[in-house]
Amino acid sequence: MLPFDLTEYQERLLQTKERMAERNIDVLLLTDPSNMNYITGYDAWSFYVHQMVAIIIDEPQPLWFGRYQDANGAKLTTWVYDENIIAYPDFYVHAATDDHPMDFIGEILQQIGQGTRRLGVEMDNYYFSAKAFARLQRALPNATFVDGDLLVNRVRLIKSPTELSYMQKAATIADKAMHHGLEAIRANVRECDAAAAIFYHLVSGTEESGGDYPSIVPLMPAGSNTGIPHLTWSERKFQEGDSVIVELAGCYKRYHVPLARTVSIGQPNDALLKLAPIVTEGIEAVLQKAKPGVTCSDLEAAWRNVIARYGLEKEARLGYSVGLGYPPDWGEHTASIRKGDNTVLEPNMTFHLIPALWYDNFGIEISETIRITEAGAATFTNYPRELIVQHPFLLNQHGGEIS
Amino acid sequence: MLPFDLTEYQERLLQTKERMAERNIDVLLLTDPSNMNYITGYDAWSFYVHQMVAIIIDEPQPLWFGRYQDANGAKLTTWVYDENIIAYPDFYVHAATDDHPMDFIGEILQQIGQGTRRLGVEMDNYYFSAKAFARLQRALPNATFVDGDLLVNRVRLIKSPTELSYMQKAATIADKAMHHGLEAIRANVRECDAAAAIFYHLVSGTEESGGDYPSIVPLMPAGSNTGIPHLTWSERKFQEGDSVIVELAGCYKRYHVPLARTVSIGQPNDALLKLAPIVTEGIEAVLQKAKPGVTCSDLEAAWRNVIARYGLEKEARLGYSVGLGYPPDWGEHTASIRKGDNTVLEPNMTFHLIPALWYDNFGIEISETIRITEAGAATFTNYPRELIVQHPFLLNQHGGEIS
């Protein structure tokens, strides 16, 4: 079942331990499902209850902690020995009592001699709540807690050949889902029906590569709401003249390739016609600038120089490191393409470059997921990088007949 | 855009403030997206960044805090006045610096005179990380923090007529998606293709009611993995003789009705044939027992008495309160149907009753989402409550021809 060779997991563990040693972290307590997966392979939708992977710097095997009913899943999907899979009883889950899973986990860590060491915890992760931390501190009063947030995420920044091959499969799925999704977006079609078409193709994938669930559902603001990027869909029917933004990600074995496009149902308005070539010119400038040795901040400057010539500004970051992910986010939370992010690009870093422009009553998104190569940058998907126009009753540009 | 009358939101706010007053909470800081939605209507996939709704006990309007690019979504989807929608700049998001959104939110709360009051925070919510709490404490050194976790969730326990009507629509969607999903589960079909069919119908919904995304993706353990409830799907093809568990939820305007069934591709094995009637007998016993005045613990006892007669035990809870939800869970985290949960049933409480049995190499799930009525309990869905058997080359029991 493991999606990577055991040697790849060992290399990840080694790199993680090197970073732990640099920061004098004896035990790293991972609660981010992406990091748990990255280190052990663990894959299940069990992260709605507390769980953890503990990396002890002088032990060869991580420990997996989770709910009793999930322990067999850990045995199935990880390379962790069965004796290192430790399950807590069900009464800890959303307990009516004062019990908390971190009481149990803390007690085990105490029993196995980790209670006086320096413990790294992922302080700003969704799956490490304020209470989880409080209970862990109470259970381990003689431990020293340090912030280990993003330590593994930083190891994840540079992708291996197998990771890149999974992202390439995800890219093919993204292209296919975008194609069928935009085909479905027409006047008098409900937004939910277009979203359903996108979901179908994201999950079915291709004949060669079955799809996985993306960490974010398709985002689909339409009409005057296209300035609001994180809306999903409704039962409303698309109207002639609407523009619609579709942001989705193909996902293969939890690896994501996001892709955003803006489509106009019929003739686009003047604002979109004006903005689309500026955005694509800006993307081109970033792609030209991107190569090893350049910083994320340099990429932002390349974009800003382009749009400033047109009198435009952008408030939000242009993009972020992307790859392995679980809900609620496919971003890795490390490098962002923004002013002041001095992350130096290296080969096989991957970013979602999404230099969207949002205004009060409309917006435009055209994005690319890119890989830093030895000499520059390459995109993962092949979808036309332009404002897409659906002309009713005509063959559309992708050769599909629109009825 | 609001899915409920303004009076319903006012009633929710009133009930919340009554509970705040009982606990001497002056300001309740909501970070659970379900609770933010319940109080204000806010609906967008923006919860991957820090955001908050603050209820000040002596102010009529809540405050919404979030990212700049999401503020227009708050204006669109909530009843909160525009001047109470407060956005932080983008550099706070996954910052390369030491900035954190809770620094910003804490400073605003200080400025508006809330810095010395008793503040309730949702200590065990996914979206209130250990770091969020630490930064809020630092920004508000003279405030008193108390655990306000689940305070609004407890208001949510009893559903209004409109909430129930949404759950009924979700139930219709669940029935439809289960029907099409089980139709798709056949020998030589990839698991991902069946998952895609389920997703299509969950999101498309019915002609009358477009679907929303469920907070958990369809769970689909197959074959010898049916004892592992939280597995999703793979590229593997189903085999003749496999059993497959499908747990899904129809969702309408964020309200969920979960439904689980076990299907056998061809002749079921003896274990399933033995267990299925025990599970349905146990469900029937729970339904007979359920009525206002009875406790969740009583329901568990009714189940336990049935299965004990067959020499069986069950480790995990039988079910949980269900309704409004955002990823990663559709459960409400309040009442559980388990031994020791003394929640007293009241009319219009709603539960997902999922008395699954899991063993090392197989399992069975047959579930119902139920509503407590004035005199008993009623189910939401109409799907046959039995082990489903797919007979190849025959008309199946739902009238669909299986090719």
C-alpha cells in the first residue's frame, strides 16, 4: 500500500531528525495529517479526532497515536511496526467527561521516558488545538515544549522524483476536470451541477491515474461575486454574461496541482478583457524570473513591475508552496510568493502561482502550478493560459460542441 | 443570500448570550466555522486561515474578523453590518515574519474596550490552534480567558423547523447518492470511479435541492479493509465477493444527513449474513427506546442488550449529534450515544446512529440519521435498512439493471 519506497520515508525521517538536532528538539510531536503522512504514510479521514506521530530522535521508528478504531488503518497504511501503533479508547473522543486524548498520549510519553526532554509541537496547526497543548503540558510537567511548527513542512519544500511524478498525474487530472467543468458552465445550468461535473472528474481521474479528494473543494464565485475568492457554489443558475472563476486542484495520492481559470459565458466585459492580458503578462514575467538562487520576493517584484505599468496594485500574496495536503488546505504554509519572503528557490520546489486580482464587484484568476527546474521554471498543466470564453451554439476552442 | 430569517439568527444569538451570562462570559470568541455560520450566516472556504466571530454580551451585533480578501464574502453572506466586518492585511497569512492574525484581532479587542473582560474561547476546536491562543493571551494580558468550547454547539443541539427542512433535503440527496453509488460498485470497477459517482450526486443533489459539499468525503473501505472505517478510496478494482462499506452524507446549506450501508458484490460471506440482522435488530431497539426524556446512555443500553444476546460487544460510541458542519467533521461534538452520556433527549435533536461493528479483517456498517419526535424517533432517509447485495446480471432490488 505504501506510495513511496521505504528508503524515501527513511530519507524524510533522516532530514527531519537533522533539523530536530539543529534545534535541540528531542521528540517531535506531529499533529498535521500531511506531516504524519509524509513521515509514516498514514492515510485516512481520521483527523477529526486527535492523533499524533511522535519522532524520537534516538529511536529508529516513529510512534503513531490515535483512536482504537483507526489503529488497523495505521497498520495497513504505514511502515511503522505494529508495536509502535498505540490506540486510545473511544471514550476519549468528544468525551462527555473531562478526559482528553492528550492525557493518554502524554501519559504514554511519560512512561517511555520522554517526559523530561525537549518536545517540539506544531503550535499553529489546525489539528493541535489550544486544549491539546494545555493537556499535553499538564500530562508532561517536566518536559520543555518548543515550537516545532513547519519543521517537517520545510523538509517538504523540495520534491523527490516520485513526488513530482504524482504531481504530474495530479496535473493531468486538473486539466481534465477544468475542461469538463468549464464545458458545464453555461447559461441556465445550476452552479451545483457544474461543481458536480468537476468533482466527478477530480475523483475519477484518468484511466491511468485515479483521483484523490482535493484538500479544498472547487471554488466557484460567479457574476458580481467573482471578487470573493473563497465562495463555493449555490443552486443559482448561471446567466448569459456571467463570468465565473473556477479554482480547483487535481490530487493524486494526496499530492495537489491547483489550477484556476476565469470563464465568461458569452462576451466578456471590458474590465476582464483589459485585465486578462495584464495577468498573463505578469505570470510570464514571474516564469521568466524564476530559477534557482532567486527569492520568492524577487518573483513578487517581477509581477509588481508589470502591473504597476498599468497602474495596478495587488494586496495579497501571489502564491505559495504546494504539494502534499489534507483538508482544509493544499498550501504547505512555508514559502509564499510575496514581498519580504526571502526563501531562495531551489530545483524541485513547487508553487501555486495565483496572481489573482479582486475588486468589489468582479475579479479575475488565472493560475499555474510551477516547478523550479535546474535553469528556470516549468508549469505542470497545459490548460490555455487566458480568459476563457464560452460562445453558445459554437464549437468552443477546445473542440467540444456546446449544445 | 441568508438561508434563515433574521429572526432565527437573533434567536440563536439570544440563546447564546443567555448561556454566556450563566457562565459569566462577557465576550465569546468563535473560531469554529460551524458556529460562525450558525450565528452570522458566514459561508466560505476561508477557514484555512485564522478568522473569528466575536459576540459581545452587551452589543447587538457580532464582529467578524478575517482576511482582507474574505471581507466581501462576510458582507455578502452574513447579516453583520459592514462596519463590524474587520479585515487583517494579507501579510499575516502564513507569515514569513513573526506576525500572527491573533495579534491583530487581540489589538482590536483591546482598542474597543474588551481587554479586561472575561473572554470565552473554543479551546478544543480545530480552528483555534495552540499558537492562536498564546498570541491572543499575549495581546490581551489583562483579560480573563475561560473555556467556551461547545457553548454554541449545545445551542445547536435542538433544530428549528427550517433546519429540519434542510436536513430533509439533505436526506433526499443522501438516498440518491447512496443509490447511484451502490449501483456503481461492481466487480472490475475502480473504487475511485464509484466514489466519483457518489460525489457527483452529492454535489448535484436533486432537481429541487442542489447539493453542498459534505464535511467528510465518502468513506469506502472495501474487502478485508472493511474493519477500518475511515479509509477513503483507491485505484483498486472491486472484486467479485468483496464487501464494501459506504458512509456518506447528503448536505444542504451545510446541514448534513449521514447514511452508511454495507454492500456485497455477489454472495455475502457468512459473517456478514450473521451480523446484518443483529445490527438491524439493535437499531430497531434503539429507535423503539428513543423519545424525549430518555438519555443517550439509555439508547446505548438498548443496543448493548440486543448484541449481548448474540455474544457481541462494541467498543466505540453508537452515534453522535449531527447537523450543521464544516470539514473535517459533520458531528457536533456534543452528545454521543454511549454509556455514560447523560444527555436527556428532547424533541428535534438529531443524531447519526451508526452502530458499526469492526473486526480485524472485516466490518459492517448500517446507519440511520434520526430525529427525536414528540413521542419517539423518526429516520430521515428511506434507504433499505439491510445488507445490500449486488447480484450481477440480474435486476437489483432497487429496479436498476446491472449490466
